[in-house]
Amino acid sequence: MRLLKLVPDNTNLPFVSLRKWAFGLTLLLSIAAIGIVLARGLNLGVDFRGGLMIEEKFDTPPSEDMLRTTIDRLNLGEVRLQRIGNDGKTMSIKLPPPNSTDDGATNRIVAQVQAAVTKQFPDAKFSKQDVVGGKVSNELIGNGILAVVLAVIGIGLFAVLRFEWQFGVSTVVAIVHDVLMTLGFFALTWFEFDLNIVAAVLTIIGYSINDKIVIDDRIRENMRRYRKMDMAGIVDLSVNETLPRTVMTSVTILLALFALLIFGGQVLRGFTAAMILGIFVGTYSSIYVSSSLLISLGLRPDPKVDDAPVAGTPKVG
């Protein structure tokens, strides 16, 4: 039985020759992502904004405009609605946090909303409620940012200690690019950004660094094996040698993610979309950004030692 090969043997694609175009595209996309985030902001969930979330289930999918108008009459602040589930029969109603933190104030607001919604939609059934205070939401924002920053710094230090400083710098640049692309995507699509997305960002970082470490390890191995080869040739050789593994890993993960995107429901849609984007962005940055950046950072094979003999080749002289 023949093995499935998504990438032919002995590929020799000139990745390094496109590095200037890749650097330009990466810079352009990064600036665009920062601009979109600053201009539109992120659709922060209750985890980060603080507030009250109420879920209502309906026998028949309700009209969002009518539901919003019904709740607006209560003068409880900005109302944000989101459908949950593929059938659209469950609605998430998000309101600003109550002025008082006691349970009585929260229960009164929930009772008001429940009464108003039931009057307009008799088939409505209360599902659950969740409250996040402003202090807790600020702590969650700080912890989420800290988790991402520490992950980037830790991975960069690992690359420096395992390889050389150029590998650490290229790793950090690639990861920052991946994170910016994810933030820009959520600012553009206005998907809700909550703790699940922070977990997705950390997972994307982990995938990206896994792919990059494999390529970096092959680059270091080939630097020792072909000490008289120019760095561009070594990078191209290393990326082409690891390309079948990279493509196969990415495709198999994408198959699982697309299944989750289709059948996972509304709750997991933002997380899955972030992961799918991260696979494409992480693969691109590992191949075109971080590997080629090693050349620009001045990484060179050690010229002090002659080429190591190829296995099976007798020594001359």
C-alpha cells in the first residue's frame, strides 16, 4: 500500500528568494492588525468587561430586534445579544454589571428581564445567569496579558539557550506576528473575545513554536553538516526537508478544527476560528518569516571546521 504524500520527495522550493516580499507582507499585515485593533477595539466578553449574562431558551427562534427593544425598555444599560447553538433558539443577553454587588440586586435585574421577556415571548424559559464584577474582569485582563507575554518571553529564552540568540529573536518576531494576526482577526470579525480566546492564543503560540523548533533544529544540523554552504542554501534545504512534516501536521489539525467549526456550535465558533487562523499564520511565519530572518540577523555556519564527511563516503588521502 502506497503512503499518502502531500508533498513530493526531494522538493526544492526557493523560500529564501521570497523573503523580502514575505517581510514586506508581514510588516504590512502587522501594521494593519494594530490599526484595526486600535480603531475598532475588541468585542470583549463578560469575562473581561464585567457584567451580567442571562441565557434564555425559546421554542421558536426570536427576533433579535424585538428582544433588544423589549429589554431596552427596562433602562438597564447597553444590551448585547448573541445566539447560541445552530438552531438559534438560545439567546445570550449581556448587560452592564449591577450598581450593587449583592445577590439581591442581581436577582432583581434577572427577575425584571425574565418578566419582560416572558411577557413578550411566552415560550421563553430561563436557562442560567452569570455575573462578573469589574474588579474581577480587570484581574482577568491583566492575567490574560501576563500569560501571553510570559509565554513569548519564555519561548524566546528557550530558543536562545537551545540554539543561538538569532533563533531567539526570530522566534519572538514570528510569535508576535501570530498574536497580532489573531487580535486583528477578532477586531475585524467582531467575534467575542473571552478567556477561551486567550486559551486559543496560547495554543497557537504552542503550535507555532513546535513547528519552528523542528525547522530550527534542522537548520542547526545542516549548518554543522554543510559548513561551506551559504546560509540561504541551508535555510532552503532545511525548510524543504521538513516541509512534508509541516504540511501533514497542519492538514490533519485543520481537518479536526473544521469538523469542530461545523458541528461544535456557536460557543466554540470563536475559539475554533482562532485556531484555524493560527494554523495558517503559524505555518506561514515559521517558513517565510522566522527562518529567513536568521539570514538578515547575520547567522552563518562556522567556517573554522571543514565539511563533515557524508555518511558512506570514504576519506580522501
